[in-house]
Amino acid sequence: MPGKELFEYAVIRWVPRVEREEFLNIGVVLYCRSQRFLDMKYALPSAKLRAFCPTYDPDELESCLAAFHLICKGERAGGTIATLPPAERFRWLTAKRSTVIQLSAVHPGLCTSADQTLDHLFAALVL
């Protein structure tokens, strides 16, 4: 049985009105250096988002998350940040910001499969 390995994750939050500091969890980003893993999952349930903020722009929200995903995966279309090593991309993604997409504090844990752990955290914290 393989040993458990250190991972870090943060919850992706949608903050439609930054001044109110209210948010909905919409995703999770997870980094595990030893498994060379950096990925994210998100969901945008339109009825829930519209109930929380009737004036939200679904296209703008999707665009922001698509850019995060490109950076997370290291895709060339993600720009200069996407060319950084995975640890630096994770730190950039989880940096404090005052925008409609914010991330929680970074939390550590131990896992045997980063991919399965991402699925578990996504189901527990977002769905």
C-alpha cells in the first residue's frame, strides 16, 4: 500500500459583492507536489447563483474560472503565469485578492490519490 502524501487545497469562492463579504463555494483547487498534481474543479449552478445575486453575469464568471483553469493546467493560453512551475501557479491562484473570485486559506492534508481527494473535497465542500 502506498504511503500518504502531503497535499494542499483551497476552496474557490464566488463573491458577487465584495463589499458585503458574502460568498458561495463554487470550486476547489488542489496541489500535491509529490504526485506532480495541480488541478481544480468547479460548478456553476445557475439557479443557486441567480438566487444569491439576481444580477450576476454567468459569462463573466465562466470566463474568470476558465482563465483560472488554464493557469492551473499550465496551458499556454493562460499567459505568463501559466508557464510557471506548478507550486508557483498554485501560490498565485491562492493569493489574496479582492475580486469576485476569491480563495479560502490554504489547508494541508494527506492523501494517497490527489485526483480522488480533489473529487472528495469538491463533493464535500461545493456540491
